[in-house]
Amino acid sequence: MSVILATSQLTRRPPVEVETNPGLTANGITLRPLGYADESAFIEALNRSRLPLRRWIPLEKTGESPTDYFHRQLQKTIQGDKSGTACRRAIFLSDNTFAGMVNIIKIERGMEWTAEANWWIDSACAGKGLATQALQLLLDHAMADMPIGLGLHQIRAMICLDNPGSVRVAEKLGFKNSGNTDLLEVNNAFITHHEFRL
């Protein structure tokens, strides 16, 4: 015997809203995806930090403006989240100052779930331990079990040994130099990078 309930007898619950890209917050910093409103702060930080960054991270392509570069990074953020192949996050201080980027990229899910980490800090915020704090926050998220985190098993970082700041950040967080190297193109030059693994 089937029972039919009138609509008025059913308890209606409000729809559950799921935030697809929640911010990660700890110790006065927040990590969240780039948004269109971040353009000017991103470009100001990039221009301020261009000289020290140029040796280690790819900047604009030939003929690309800083605005074009920002929008390319924004699209990479959106596509990485959508496809599950990357988790690119902007660093914001408690006063909402943009302070740089920490990224988990090249996410691969096979026998092991692996990815690569990279980061940069606005030169105006350098020397305050922000890279270590921000990267730790993102690594905790990346290695936490799904669905809370990304469920990754191993993360690598490709670092030039003449970038002592990044080497220190990696070592503080438990990365070990694997002994493997690779020549990576950075701003039209091939630079030897050493693989650090966590």
C-alpha cells in the first residue's frame, strides 16, 4: 500500500549553499583565489617585485602587458579549480593587503596523487615569514583527505639553489632535495632547478 503525502505535510529545508572555493585562514593570513578586483594590487606587487622575481618565475610573455599577465593568471586559477589540476591561491594579510601567491599545480591522480608547489612574495612583504606560513597553510589543505582537502600524497618544488630564500622555506616545511635536476625555461633562459620533495 502506497502513502501519498500532501505537499503541506512535507518538511521543506532551505537549499544548502556550498562554497566551491573557500578561503583558507590562519595566523592572520588568508589564501583565496584571485578575483577581478585584485588586478591593481596584483600588478603593483608584481612591478615592485619584478627584479628579484625575474630570475626565478616566468613573467609576461613577449608582447604581453602586466594586465594581460594578470588575466592569464586569473584564468589559470579558474581553470585549475574547475579541472582539479591546480589550486592557485593569492595571499592576503589581515588588512586585506595582497602579499603574493602560493600555488599547487600539475596535480596528477594515478597510483600516487602528486603535484608541484611554487610561490612568490611581494618584495614589500619579504622577510616576515609569510611564504612559510602561506605555503604551510596550502600544503595542509593539499594533503588533507578529500573532500576536505585535495588528498595529495606527494608534492615537489623545483627550486634554483641560488634562491636561498625559497630553499629555506622548502626545508622549514620538510621538503628534501631529491638530487634530481631539470632545466626549466624562465623568461627566455634555461635555468637548472633542483627537485625538493615532501
